Amino acid sequence: MITTASVHNEGAQIVYDHQGSGPLLLLISGGGGDAARHRRLAALLAEEYTVVSYDRRCNSRSSGDLTRNMDMAQQARDAVAVIHAMGHERAYVFGNSCGASIGLELAAHHPWTITKLIAHEAPVMSILPDGRFWQTFMDGAHDTYVKEGDVAAMKVFHSSFVGFEESTVARISAENITPNSQFFLSREFLPITYYVPELDRIRANGVAVVSAAGSASAGAFYARTAPIIAERTGCPFVEFPGNHIAFINDPEPFAQALRDALR
């Protein structure tokens, strides 16, 4: 059974869902920012873990200041607030995409809250040898949003995806025009792409981390970050099945890979 609750943190009401029993496992969403993306994955993991996922501030059911740009440090503090609201001091953490970046921020500045972090395809392009190229690409996608709107911008953004059929990318682009899209493109997109993780600090903190990328994501900028994160933090690199959002479109094998990584 899914239970819904909320916690107030720094001017926002953060709404979260939880189910299952066992050690606490926090799932952090990337772009689009809500718990619904983890619904199928959470159900598969709930026999072994108390699984909690939440709508990030200003997304879906959670409130917040829609006029402010995303602050990665604040996002990490929101995650801490959810962990504490569940009555725990620490949790296993899984983050995909921007959620993985938030997980890295947690590991850098709130290491005591993490039992183990699984960072899946963090889009931290600043650590790539061709990071400047990809930042220019993302700046262009944002310019497209300003000039032509969300549909055109998502089309540009999703052209960087690897491991999807062209028709699937078109469908994803259409499906991702949600009530959260405007906030994502206007207030989250650039802060996410410009985020620089403090990998040396994470290593010094001694946080247990697994850096992961999907087998179908090979060559994608967001997957090429994973082995670099592993090397610089001194943690394992693990290949997961599927593409960037395999936890949504093929959750069973993804859930098994996540179980193995958590163990």
C-alpha cells in the first residue's frame, strides 16, 4: 500500500510517497521531478525496502517558489528533509539523471545521510573531455525554449539521447510536455547542466557510491560521466540494463540490477 505524506522545508511543502518495509531507500527523480516516474520500480523493490520517492520542489504536488532557479544544494537539503520525515537519519539513495546529481551533492555535503548511493547517468558534463561542446549544445536547447517554446526545446534536448528508437524519442518528447515542463526548461535546465560535482570531496568523505550507466546508453554524454565519477571517487562502476529511463520502460531487469548494486 502506498502512503502519501509531506514535509515542510525551506518554504516548500515536499510531498512524498512510501511503501514496503525494510531499510529505507530514497529514489530521487531527474527532469520532470516527480514520484510517479518511480511507481513501477518502487513496487518491485518494496518487498525488501521501505521505498520513498517524492515530488521535487515546484514539481507536481510539491510547492515552492516558481520564480527561483533550481539550487542543487537546496535540492539536497530537501532530500535530507524527506529522509528525516520518514524517521531515519540515513538511507540508501538511488538517483537517475539530475537525481544522480542531487545524490552527488548529498554525498559531498551530507555524507552522514547516505548508507550507499547509486548514481545512474548523472549529466555532469563538466567532467567530460568534451564538456564544453555539450554545454554549448545544452545552451542551444535552452535558447530554443526561449525562442520557440517547450515542444521545440524538448525535441532538441532529446536528440542527445542514445539507446532509443527515433519513434520512441518522438513519443518521449511529446509525453514529457507535462505541467512540470515549463519549470524544468525555465528554472532547472541550465542549473542542472552547469552543476559541477565535488568528486574529490565525496572521495574524502568515504561515502559508499556505485556509479552506473545503462548498456544501451553507450556513447551518450550522460553515460560517459559514470566511469569518470567512479575513477575520481574510488567507487565501482556498474553497467545497468537498458537506456536512460529503463527503470520506467523496463523496470524488472533494472530493479534486479539495482538490488545487486545496493547489496
